[in-house]
Amino acid sequence: MKPFIFCQNDIPKKELRYGFRSSAATGCGWIAVYNILVLFGHHPDPKEIIYELEHDVPVLNGNIGSFLMSPAWVLRRHGYTVHFTTKRKQIDQLAQQSDAGILFFWWKSKKKIGAHFVAVEKTEQGYIGYNTYSNSKGPDSLGTSIEDFLKKRKYFGAVYFGINKGCS
């Protein structure tokens, strides 16, 4: 089985720090990049990805998570083509044209608001998310439409990064 990270909360708080915080608190960006690289057949070193992302936007250094564009920049440096859309109506179209993707969205609960990155795999049955929820134990079905997934979960402010192997 591929070594995906299914749930960032399973990473011990003292391991794989992201900035001054634990990856459980702010690591979804580097984990999305890691899971994409695993999807594409690589055996990435988490520490190398963390280093790249912490230095992409030096002011942040991973302390409040990843800058929105940083995962795309890292994947481009690794030789992948990345396109993105902020328009929900175009997400499924971009996802169909891509080998895989990263979904970024804002979420809100009764007491908190936050943002999250999820690696997305396209399959014949629909879309699979990796590190989708705070209690994920494996890959999560997002259904046959990412737009519908976002609506159903009441996530907002979404950006989809479609990732393709090779140059465009």
C-alpha cells in the first residue's frame, strides 16, 4: 500500500513540526503536497517538503499554515503543471482535465473558522480525498462532484489546483 498520510492529527505533536506548531495544527498544506507526490509514484521526504514550504513565504514559515499558492509553487518546482480556479462551477471541469488535484477551502463550525488543503485523486467511481477530515482513517470519498461535496459540507471560499504530470 502507498504510504499516504490520511489524518494529520495522527502525527505526534513533537514530530514533523511546521513552523513553531505541530503538523496536526497547521500541516495540511505540506501533507497535501506529500500525498500528491505519493499519488504520482514518489517516496517523498516530509522534512524536505516542510522545508520548501516554510521558506516559500519566509514571513509565515508555516506558523499559521501554508500560504494559498505555496503547494502549487512547490509542485511546479517538482516539474508538474498546475492550473487553478476559484470558481466553483469550474472545479469539476478542471478536476476532470487533471491527473490529480489539491482542494483548498474555508470551513466554519459553531466556535471556529479555518481553512484546509486536501489532496484529491480522480478515479472511475469519483473523487477520493486524502487527509480530508480531522478523524479520517483512510481515503475519503468526495463523491462524483467536488462542487457538490463543497455544497453538502457547507465549505466556502474554495480553490482547486489541477495538477498534471509534465509540461503544458
